[in-house]
Amino acid sequence: MTAISAHPWTLDELSARVALALAVDYDGAPNGRVRDVPDPRTIRYYTTLGLLDRPGELRGRTALYGRRHLLQLVAIKRLQSQGQTLQQVQERLLGLTDRDLERIARLSEESGSPPPPTSPAASSRTARDPAFWKTAPPPAAPEAPPLPQGIPLSDNVLLLLTPARPADEADLQALRAAAAPLLKLLARRRLIHAPHERTDP
């Protein structure tokens, strides 16, 4: 599970942080078909594909995100702006550390810093209130259920599974080799394009 900072972000706040980070030195995807700044729906889609770590924690029904999620999203958009497909992006980002992601994302400290508390005065009053220390903290939110990870078997076939661990490059190669007969069957039945018929996404 991705660690969460002292000031985690909701999905909308994370999306806003990505927009701020991409406000500098970013021209968008060259083909014009990719959303320049990912909205919450796109962020959920990236999580389903395994491009983005699942939320670090839940508070009630609210998913919370941290700096690594921000680094991943900005890195995805930077690579897409270079013309890379989502499959190429997934292979490039697989297993990268936060430091590696920072180099790709070119994220400034300002855009990655946590937002200040909504009301400092209110926070200060709460800390001085004697009743605050007598109130039991709310129970910890249950761990978020694992989300499926998308494993690209070809340009037009995606395997969805809920892995016990993140898939590495060796896993990807083994799965693609094992899926070769299935891909041939799908192509013969014209359910997917044969390799020579593929078109750019």
C-alpha cells in the first residue's frame, strides 16, 4: 500500500495538484486524443490498469492519495506528451522508485507540497479544548479492497486480474508468451486485429 503523507488528498484535490504540476513545461499529448490533465474518472481508470497505485487509505467512502500518486500521474502525462502509448508508459514506470518518478515527472516542490490545513485557527482551538483529549478517536477505516491490475497482452488485449503482488517485467513476458495461442485464436475469429492489421490507438 502506498504511504500517505500527513495531509492526504482526496481524488478531486489530487486532480487539482496534477493540473498545477502540469501548468509548467507541458504541451499535452501530440495526437490530441489524450486528455491533457486527468480528471477523477481517468485517474480511476489508470488505477484499474495498474498504472497508478491504489489509494493509500479510506476515510469512510473517501479514498485518500499521497505524493507518490501525484508523481505517477504527472509522469504518465509527461510520457504521453512524448507520444508514448499507455502500454509503453506502463512498461516504463513498472517498479520505479519515487526518486525515479520525480526525474520523469519533473515535479517542483511547490506543486508536490501538502496543502495547508483548512482552518488553522479551528485546529488550534481543537488542540486547546480539554474535551478533545477525552474523545476516543474514530475507528480506523478498513483497508481498501484490492483493485484489478491491467496486464497488456497485446495492443488490443488487456488481462485484468487482482494480483497478490505487483507484476514485474518477467511476469509480463511470461504472461504474453502463455497468451500467444489465445491471441492467435482471437485474431483468427476476427475478434481482434491481426498484427499486420493493427491501427494506432
